[in-house]
Amino acid sequence: MDWTAILKTIGLCLISIIIEAIPATKDGKKWFESLKQPRFALPFHVWYFIGGLYYIICGTIAYRLFQNQESSHFNLTLGLLILMMLGNALPNFYLFKQKSVRKFYLSGIPFSIFLTALYFQLLRVDIFSSWVLFPYFIWLIYDFYYFHNLLKLNRDKE
């Protein structure tokens, strides 16, 4: 077991979790829960479960990266992972602080680009990690569909 890789992985994930959690105030959550929800909406507590799975995915990829820091692909792959994690965490400021479903929805575009770039980079350097990341693409289809419908239902609250 590589304890240095584990500590770096935990640190990276904790920083991302903190960035993601800062804007999620009680007021922001209350506003979000007051929105008209699409009929296929998941309960709010399920989003925490999905978030947990997301961090297991990111942690697995980060751990495998940190184990192979000597690789010539390390910097690019780690940079893409960090961009993807920031692209996931920072939009919570749009959703919970600015209370804008539109900005949050549109922020999914750069996030998707970082996710896709990371996936193709992982195909080149670590097939296992690319398979670990792949289920998140399936989630992203639901996520875009959900937020598109949430935006349509709540245009008056923008």
C-alpha cells in the first residue's frame, strides 16, 4: 500500500469536497428544495450518495495516478482530473449562492469537456481508470436531462 499516494488522494478529494460544500448553505438548499421538480427527480439525499460514488471514482483515479508519478503523462492527467473536479465543485456557487439553475446547467459544458478529455487521456495511460470513470458519463446524461427540465420548470425563478 502506497501511503504517500493515499494521503495525496485524500487531500485532493478533501479540497474538492470543501469547495463543493462551501456554497451549499441551508438557505441555498432550502431554495433548491422549493423549486418545482421534474417527475423523475431523485430525493435530495440520493444526491449525497451519488456524490460519494463520484469521490470514490475520483479517489481511485487519483490514487492510481499518484502511484505512477514518474509517468510522462502524470502532469497532464492530474491536471485534467483537477480541472474536472473543480468543474464539478465550483458550479455549486451558481446553484446555491446565486440561485441560478441556468448558470449551473451551462457550467456543465466545460465540466463535460474536462471529463471527456480526462477519459480519453486515461484510455491512453490507464485503461482500468478509464473504466472506473465511464459510469460517470451515464450519470451525466441523467444530470443534464434533469437540470434541463428543472430549468424549464423554474424559468420564473431565474
